[in-house]
Amino acid sequence: SNKYLQRIKAATKTLATLYNDMDYLIKNERLSFEYEPINLSFYLQERIDYFSEVAALKNITIVPLITPDITIVFNPTQLQRIIDKNISNAIKYSHEGGQIEVILERLKDCCVIHFRDNGLGIEDVNRIFERYYRENRDKGGFGIGLNIVKSIIDKAGIDLQINSVYGEGSTFSYTFYPPLYTMA
């Protein structure tokens, strides 16, 4: 209930996310990332819970619409980079009092995670994966997060669909196909 304590905790989580991005960027070429089974439904909810205080500072609601018991074979560190960057960007670029939907669904032979916000939208979708590119310099950050995400999904064979209307919001949809996703 202490607003100052809430701000300190949220700022700490924001700094931790930036640190993790920088750490990943520096070490990524020197490490091998082992894949393991991950309950994506549970993992995604954990990351949403982690960012709830950061969202609360802007009076943003994160709505999880998560199909239970979806498992993928992936690296936890890389999965965290994908999820954290999408949630933190959705918070960063959403309007005060906005809403973010995080949707996990099982389709025919794949599973899809959607991150949907009703925030600023993207003016130039073709440039957002360039390292150090930032559309809005007032929002902070270094412009490396989505570059990291792009390198991870390209190597793993994860499809990304972006739907964005500038001034209205964005949806990032990540599709995991076999062998990353297997029906249990």
C-alpha cells in the first residue's frame, strides 16, 4: 500500500530487465542455450505476475488469457527475454489506465502467444528490430530488446506476426511449431 515502496520495487524490476538484456547481449555468442521442457502456461503467468507492480504504477491492467498445460521445448533464459521484452514494451508504450492482454492458445499443430496493447502503436514496424533504434526517445531504454528477441526467434524458427496501428496499439504474435511445441 506504500506508493513509494511500490515505485522502488517497480523501478528495480525495470532495471533488472535492462540488466538482463545487456547481460544476454554480451554473453549470447559465448554461451550454448540448452533446450528443456517448459510448462509455458505456468511460466507465462509467472512473468505476468512479475510485471504486475510495474504495470500498476501506470494503472495498467494485464489480462492473462492462458490456455492451461501447454508445454514447449525451449531455453528458459531465451524464453524469458522474449516474454519480458514484450510485456515491458507493452507497459512502456501503453497509455495510463490502459489494458494489456497476454493470450496463450493452442492451435491445430502449434501454440501462439499474443501480446496485445492499446497504446501508442508503431510508426515504422520495419525498423523496430534494428539494434539501438527507438521510435520514442522519451520512453527510455537502449533499443536492444527487440533486436535480441529477433535473433532468438530467427534461430529457433518461431514465426512473428505484428499488427500495429500507429496511435491505437499493437499485437505481437509468436507461433511455436514442432519440434518446439508438441501436443501433450
